[in-house]
Amino acid sequence: MKRHRRSVRVRSGFTLVELLMAIAIMAMLLVALFTFVFSMGEIWGHGSEKRLFEQHVNAVTRHLEAMFRRATLPVGASAVAEPFTIRELRTGSGTGNLLGFDLTNGDRILVWNGPPLPEVKCSLGIEPNRGLMLYWQSKLEINHATEPPRAVLVSPFVTKIDYFYRDEESGSWRSGTAPQKSSEGHWLVPDSIKLTFAHGAATAERTLTLPARNGALPLF
């Protein structure tokens, strides 16, 4: 009986080989678990960055569309005959010809140390290594004719603006990275513009149609 009990006690324990095998299996399971967790975190991180970029692109596009619509609204009892124009403007990167429009009540992105300024002249342009800029100045400022306009960064990810023009006779379209002139030498207001966004490997393009002009109200 003593010999039988001793043999049972020996067989009920774990050998060194079994312990080492159990530790090795546990280590492999932990490595697999950590690899899965880190890979999922990397996937979610990249997905989050892409979603944030798309949200930024959509937010900038919607805000500019809203500004364009407000630029076409009547001022008092008078309709705006031509809300958009091409302005020659001196910016941080030199003198350029930019798409311009006026906002009667200003806009929330126009940072000012007082109440929002009314009757604001705005112009859109690209500055290298900065992005899409909005240059603005109120007509009611005392030195607005001599002082340079202020600049606010709209998006650091906009790398290019394309201007699109539709020929009313042929119906064909032409485009360029700069505003174009007529055969008589007058600046032409584009029918739409396309913004190109880039952030790392992610890119996006958004086309903004300029609302109806010549006194007509926007069709939306």
C-alpha cells in the first residue's frame, strides 16, 4: 500500500518538461494577443486619421459654399449685380489675382478683437507651405485703402485651386490654375472652382459652383 500511494503522488504532479511546455504555450498566446491588439490599434489609428481628414475637407467645403451663397444675397432692397470678381492683391507670397467677394455681415472665421466687422471684402488664395488663405478687410475701416488685408488660414491641406469656365456658345469647358481673361483683356469670373486637398498619402478634391449672378438669387 505504501508503494502504491507513493506512485500515485508522483504521477499526480507535473514534470519539468510539462511546465516548460506550458510556459512556452502561454508565451506564444501572449505574443499572439499583443500582436493582435497592436495591429488593431494601428488600423484604428490610421482609420481615425483618414476620417478626420475627410471631416476637415467636408467642413471647409460646406463653409465656403455658405460664404458664397451669402455673397449673392441682396443688400437692403438692392440685388447684388455681380457678387464675385477677380482682385489683384498683395499677399505674403507676392502679388496675385484672386477670387474676390463681399460679405455684408462678415463671418465667424474672420478673427477680430471686437464685434464682427460688416461690409467685408474677401479674397481666396493659396500660399506655399501654408495652404488656403482668406484675405479680408472691412470697407468701413479708416485705412482700408492703404493698409494690407488681414489673412486667416482656412485649410493647411489645400495645395491647389483650379478655375473652370464654361463657354456659353459651345458649351465646352476650360480650366486653369489661375484666373483667365477675355479676348478684350477683362478678367473673367469662373463658373466653379476645384480645391485639391492633400495630407500625407490622402488626397481629396472638391468642386464648388459659384451661385447665380447678375442679380439672380441662388437656386437653392
